[in-house]
Amino acid sequence: MKKDIDFHPVTGVKLAIAKEEKPTGTEWAVYIINLNLIELKTVMVTSRGYGELNGENKKTSTLRHLIEELGPQAVAKVEPIDPAVFSLTNEFWVSYFIMDQIFDKKFIFTSGSFDPGFLKFIPEIGLEGILHA
């Protein structure tokens, strides 16, 4: 049962939603950044959006991603993200193993997170976006 699992606090892992300018236009994506000096194994990322849009409660589909290994000080693109969901709260639940220990954290980007004034350059991925630690 979940209550029997000893979850350790997450350190050295960040999530970013960043934009990349391409010839076809601006593309947004979610990235996971491992700043640790050790590899992460079986990285599971679950994403969903929820909130109110035009006076109605909305929910996005729940997406699940598996990254088998994320090397030390490495970055992985998790999924593309549509700017239409930026007005919702976007939640990403990240779980991974280091050796035989499980680590778990929710990263929540609220609807106001994507204001252009909050965008900054993220050196780990070389793009401009929103960083959540």
C-alpha cells in the first residue's frame, strides 16, 4: 500500500515548460532536468490540466510518460504542450528511483504562471520558459 512506501524528498530535479522558435512557428514543450550527479531510473511523469475556462470546469486528459534512464546532469523532453491549456492549472507528478529508493514530487504550474513577464532563459536547455524547482 502507498502508506507503506517510504518516499524521499526530491532534490536536484526541475521541470521546465519552454518555447522553441522553429520555421513552422513557436513550439512549447515540457522538459525534466536532472541536476544530480547520479542517474535517475524509471522516471514516471504523469500530467494533467484542470481549472475553469470560460466559466466552465475543464479537465485535460491524463498523460503518462516513462523515461527509463535520465543520466546525471541530463535533460529529457517529456511532451509537447499546447498554449491553449496555459489558462488551466497544469500538474506534473514525477516519480523516479535512485538505486532502490523511490522519490516523488508534484510540480504545479498555476494558470498565472505563463505570464510573459515570468519567462526567463533556462541555461540547462538553452531556451526561454518557466522553471519549477
